[in-house]
Amino acid sequence: MLPDGRDVTLMVNGTATEASVPSGEFLLDTLRNRLGLLSVKEGCQSAACGSCTVLVDGKPRLACITLTLDAVGVPARTVESLSTDLGAAMHPLQEAFARNYATQCGFCAPGMLMSALAVIESNTEQTEASIRRALSGNLCRCTGYVQIVRAIADASERMNGCHDQGGAEE
Ligand code: FES
Ligand code: FES
């Protein structure tokens, strides 16, 4: 065990994982550096960009400001949970991002995908406005938001059969 650490069990992507974690460590560092989940991106480290967004208990959380000890025993999900087998079919949400050209450099994509997944899995009817609200904490600096909103509406329609069919606007 680390000198100031605690041995904890984290429930990440459906698997119980033991880790020794310093009490002040943030989930971003635990997921990337201890569990090797490199989809979780380190952008601003100050709750401003959304690139580190993961789901904790089904809700989007910024891993850069979430203490790992606050996530002990609570189900957490990263993009690695979407497609567990390289070469296997992508998750419908990832397919929708590809089909709608919703990534360029891809740095923001993991955070976008997890914010989008939370709203799609809420299984409520999505509108362009509700999708934009769900993405309000996620910044993209190269694709822009039109294709991303279209992709999420597309995925919502295919996965839940509901969205307002409205065209995304700049
Ligand atoms: S790295 Fe967490 S919000 Fe930017
Ligand atoms: S695709 Fe490059 S920041 Fe969004």
C-alpha cells in the first residue's frame, strides 16, 4: 500500500478492480495511470473542457475534479466499456460519430461520447436543445458542434427511436 494511500475496490467498466490510491488522488489519474484507461483525456485539469468526462453511477462526472475515494464501490464507465473487443463492431454511438463525421483530432471524443451516452441512456426524447444542453460542459476545438449534435440525434433515433428530427445549426 502507498504511504498515504488506501486499498480500495473500484467498479470500472463492469469489473471490480483493486487499487492502492492516495487519499487526494483524482479519478482522472487513477483511471489513466493506475488502470491504464487511456481514453480518459487530460485536458485542462480544471473543470473547463470536459475531455475527462466519465460516467459515475450513470451520470457524467469530470474525472479531473472527482476524488477517486468518492467513486469507491460506485459503477464507473469509460469509453473502453463501449467496444470491448478491438475489431469488433463499434457501439451504435461510436458508429453514429463515424457516420456523421463527428471527430477530427478526436481529443474531445471520449468525453463527448460519455456525455452523449448518459443522455441517450436516459431513454427520454431528445431534441437538439436537450443534446446541446447535455454537451454544454464539453468543448471541441476542431470539429465544431454541428456534426456532433447530428451524430447524437442519429444514435438516439437508432437506439431509442426518438428525437425531434430537427437539423443541427451552428
Ligand atoms: S480535464 Fe477535466 S474538465 Fe478539462
Ligand atoms: S475533434 Fe478535435 S477537439 Fe473535438
